[in-house]
Amino acid sequence: MFLSPLLFAAYHNDVALLNHSVIRTLVRLFLLWICLALPSTAMALTPEQQGRNIFEEADRRNSGYVDLEVELQMILRSPRGVANERLLRIKQLEIPDDGDKVLLVFDSPADVRGTALLSHAHKEADDDQWVFLPALKRVKKIASKNRGSPFMGSEFSYENLSTPELEKYHYRFLDQQMLNGVSCFLVERLPKQTSSAYSKEHFWIDQDEYRIQQVEYFDSVNRLEKRLVVSQYKRFGNYWKAGRMLMTNLLSKRSTELLWRNYRFSVGLDERRDFSVNSIRRAR
Amino acid sequence: MSTVFAVLGKRYFLILGLLLACPMPAYADRVAFGAFESAQNAENWAAKLSGLFDHKMVVTVIDDQERIIYRVTSQNLTAQAYSRMTRSATASGVRYWRVGEAALEAFPARAEKSQAAARIVPPSPPIQRQIGQGQTAGQMQWDLGLQTRLFAHKGDLQQDRAQLSVSAQLEYFRGWDNDTRSITFTPFLRLDSLDSKRSHADVRELFYSYIQDTWDVHVGAKRVFWGVTEFNHLIDVVNQTDLIENLDGEDKLGQPMVQFSTVRPWGVLDVYALLGFRERTYPGVDGRLRLPYEVLDEARYESGAEQMRTDLAIRWSHYLGPFELGLHHFSGTSREPMLLPEYAVDNEVVLRPYYPIIDQTGIDAQAFYGDWAFKLEGFTRSGYGDRYASLSGGLERTLVGVLGSRADFGLVLEYYWDERGDAAVNTLFEHDLALGGRLSLNDFADTQALLGVIYDTQYQDYVMTLEASRRIGNNWLLSLEGRAFAGGKALPTPLGLNVLEGPDYKSAWLQQDDYLQVEFKKFL
């Protein structure tokens, strides 16, 4: 489809140079063939290609804002409804041709205030992760393999929260379904890495704006373990960002709600000033 | 399937239709130079760019329901003006986005995506942070502690079995210009019922920071941590140990310094000028966990400048994938004194700290493989007689979701080695093995426990350590700490002068000091 303008230009040149009706007709027929063939090649995509295309489109629509800052409230609920809260601030920077860099700083609960987590995601290699422990002023590099571990006692694991790189998964388009009155693509995502806690994930992505609406996580024995419902999408310029995420563990009945507030985009964050190993030790 | 085709197909036809409807412009109608939350900032940026490009910039208001954004754009441009403007924007490192009105409607999610190749970000708009977030007001947090220590036995010198203390620490931070300049102040105070020396105050931190993109400078009293191993902090020599706070050496006194730090593609380089010296704190005569002799306050120094000497330290560190490496050099007065016995006026034996000048060159390294982490730190050091080497290294394995639960379990195995062996007077870890297990329940209360044993492979004396903590409510923390000392010889009676030199008596002074500590902390 990106070739079309070139062909169009070529056609104009041909018209000027050749001025021959047979050739003109041929060129027209060729163009018509191109126009008809393009959608049919789209139809001929395998489910794997379709799935990947949907994720690529979702990724494309969700990148390009350069950097962002946002505040996050986590509400942890036990099966009996006892609630517990954490507050954190997040900075994120897009890195061309590599994974995002993310810095998380805790504001609450008070005993972990000032604890910071820095991660450099990579397209194919393992992510780099560091934690800063304010009591000891110690920066500790941590193994990114422990991705199945719960984040701050919540139902979100480190894996659930990490920015997913396209290259780390296989995809398969399954179906289209209506979800809460929104027509969605249903795509299966299969991790390439054995370190993933999941055998597969099912994504419902809406067809209008390619926003993730729901995710179901299947554990290593292919049992439906967790469901994530994403809602309250808001539009910021060209970007849609979720306001609320609810993760429910269907086995333990525990749940965690994430409320995202105060999104700020393109604030001028700097890779070395804000996302280096040095910056984590002075993060606050 | 067919609906996918319909949807995808519809998009393709729409795009094709647009392509056919208007010849693809090689330029956009307008160029955007960023969006601001504050109208004033947008106006300022527009004025600046108008001057820079000699072209009138306009501010457009975008209401996206959430809030109002002010976008700075050029006016409508001809192809020539467009390319002239983008060229000069690239040349002067100003980010820009194309916003053709037609493109904006056809590709709403994409309009501002095409960017200049340059990744230089325009001067960041001063975004007003909320009050309490450090831009307009200082942040303050108190933590107040109530600590009780119960000892299994009376001390060797008949000290009490119970020790009660309270502590307070304030953390004050105030930043300006997006926290690129800031002041941090952390005073600490403890009042102890048993040991008058343990009633002490310290300025843990009081420093000014100036932060630039690739370097920063900090001036004042600060705390710096070096090292990777869990139970022994061998190379952590920048700050003096506040030994009276805790035996584990993790509490430190604030060290006055000028620190220059730079982040480069080849790693992080820290250069420290350490201004002046802090003496190690020791328990007083009535305190527990103390040596059998009184440690005098007046220390002796190898340096003629005594406490006023300026020490130097430098550390480089870098990481590459699963590997992390640090190299350091420290040149100055050692943080670990030799304790030299002498007779006081009443013929009592007392210990006088003597701080030699050392040169220490060392390494710290870490590697990760799967669930495994491998750690090593070590140095060679001059100043205590002959130059000697010491190493501390081991491995750690973390198991996620042990026994089908949500808990993590970490297993730690470390070995500590000192080239001097039995003659290592300034450490208890000369040929010791440490084994530890760390359990994190990953529950609401962040319940954690670390159980460890450090065992001397030559003299069979060992210490068992328990550290556990659990949050109560949102602002309280309960922590538990216990140590049991065993396997070592008891102090002989009468005490001889050689007690501290005999390697099998090295931990004799701790053998009566098994304790359990309960601490409540309240954060305000």
C-alpha cells in the first residue's frame, strides 16, 4: 500500500512520455489489478500474520509520544474485600529501535517510600532491571527472569506490567467477538521465552482504535488463571490511554485495580538524566 | 474472517481513496513543535521559535475532554517553506511533527508520529507539579522508632538483659527546576535506656545536588553504598559504620564529600573527594554487643591531618546484558581501626582506635543466568602491614512461587576469604561460609524474612541471624531481628591482653550476647 503513491507518480510520467493509448490502457489495467489485489492479499494472510499485524497496529498507535509521566494508584483486594493501597509515579521513555525505559517510584505505603524500580526493556535480549533500596542507598540489579513474581503483593506480576516487545511473542488471530458492545479482534499471544509464567494469553483488541479491552492469562497447565479488564480509555491528542485496569485472579479471587491519573506527554525526559543507573539512586 | 477482511478492506479502500483523491504531498500543511499544558509556556515557545525560524508561530487550543492542551504550530506552509523549516529545525535540534489537516483526519493516530531523525528534545516545558511533589514545596517524612532488645543472658560485664530505645529520623527534600537542583537533609537521633553512648545523633545526609543530563554534582554529607554480597559488605568503605546502631554494619554515618558523577556510553564514573573523617561508633561500658575493654574516644591516626584529611575515591561501573562490573580505588584513612590495648591510669586495659592510611583497589561483579545470580567483590589493600587481598563472593537463586504459593524464596550461599587468615585483625570474616534463605510472602503486608548463618570454617564459631518485617496498616512497620552466637570460646577469666589476638577468641566477646530485637516504626 505504501507503493501506491510511487506507482501513481510513475503513471503520470508514463502519460507524459509515452502518450500511447494501448500502453495507457495497459497501465490502467495494471493499476486496477494492484487495487484489487491488495485487499485480496490481506485476506490471504495466515492467522499468525493477521494476529501479528493487529499487534503491530496496536503498537504503532500506542507509540510516538516520546515520553510520559503518570501517577498510579493500586488498590489490592482480598477475596473478602479487604482493600490495601499503593501509590506510585511512573516515567517512561520510548527508545528508537529498542524497548522502553521505565522508572517507577513509590510514594506509599510509607515504609517503601522512595523505593524505585528501573527497567530497560529490550526487543529480544532479557530486560535489565534495577531496584533502589533507600534505607541502604543501595542499587541492586535484579534478575529479570523472576517475572512471574507478584509486583508489590498485587495480582499483577512483573511480567504483566512490563512493556511488551513485539518480537518476544508469536501471535495468532482467533476470532472477532463483541465485548461489552465493542467489536474486538481476539488474538492469542504465545511467549517465545520459557521464563514466561503463561502458556498463552488471549487479547481482545477493539477494531476501531486497536485498544486492549481485555486479556486472559492461561497458566503453565493451560488453566485460565487471571483476567484483565481495561476501561475508561481517554484520548490525549493522538493517544488512547487506559484510566482503569482490573486484574482478577480467577483461582484465588483476589483482585487488583489500577487507576492511572495525570498523564503528561512529551515532558522532555532525558535518557541519561532520568533513566540511567545513576538516576535511580536519586529518584524520588 | 470475512469481517476482518471487511474491516481491513475498508481501511485499505479509504486509504487508497485518499491517495487517489489528492496527490500525495511531499510536505505537510503545518509543522507542530510540541504541546503544552500552560498557555504561557506555549506562547513563550512560540515566540522563541518565531524568532528562530523567522516565521510566525501560532498556538492552537486542543480540548481532549480530559484537559486543555496548547499546541505550537507553524502557519500553513508551502512546500518550499515546509522543507526550509524542517531543515532548520533539524539543524537546531528542535523536535517537530507534521500536521497536514488532511492527514490528521485520515490517520488520527498517526498524524504526529513522523518525527525528525534528531532525538534532541526541545527545552522541557516547565510543567507545574502538584504541591507536595517537590516543585513548589519541600517534602518531609518522619520515621519514629520504638526498639526493644532482649538478651538471653547478662553480659560478660554484668550488663542488663533489656535495652529500650527510641529513634527519630527526618527526611527533608526540596527541589527546584524540576528537581535538577535540590537539597536533602536527613538528621537522625536515638535515645537509649542502657547505653549512654548509644544515645547519639547524626546528620545522615545534608547535601546539595546539581543535576545535568550527563553528569551531576553533590556537595555535603551523604551516604554511598558499594558492593553486591548479602551478609558481608567488604568493599563498602566510603562511609563510616555506625556500629553502635547495629552489628551488621549496614548503618552508616553521613560522610561529608564532593561527589562528581557522570553517565557515559562507557559506564558510570563517580569521583569522590571525602572531606574529613568520621570515627567508628562503639558501645559504651554499660552497653551490650561490646568488646570486653572500653574503647577510647580519642583515636590515633597515621595521617598527621588526623580527622581533617581529605580522602579520595573513584569508582567506575558498567553493565552489559546479564553482566555488571565495577572497579574502584580508595586512598585515605581506613574506616576500620586497629584497636590497640593500653593501660589507663587505674591500670585498667583500654583500647585505643588507630586508623591507618590505606590504598584499596577493588572490584565488584555480578552475573545473571536464569534464576541464578553470581556475585563477587574483593580488593587488595595496603596499610595494615603487608598489602593483602580479601574476597567475598557467592551465588543466589530465586525461586518464584514456591510450593504453588505466591511467595518467592531466595537461597544465598557466600564465602568470605582474607589472605591474612588468622592474622586478619580488623575483620571476623577471614574464612567464613554464609548460608541464607530469604522468604517474601508477596502479601498485602509485604511480609519478608531473612534467615542466615555465618560459619567460621576454621574455628567452628558461628552466628545465626534472623531479620523479618511486616507492615501494619499503611504507616507502621514491625520488624524483628535476632542473633545467636555459638561455637566460639567464652571469654577467659581473668581477661588476658591477648584475648583479642587469639584467633579462636575473636568472637568470644559476643558469646553472651544472643538477642532478640523488636522494633515498631511509625512513618509520618
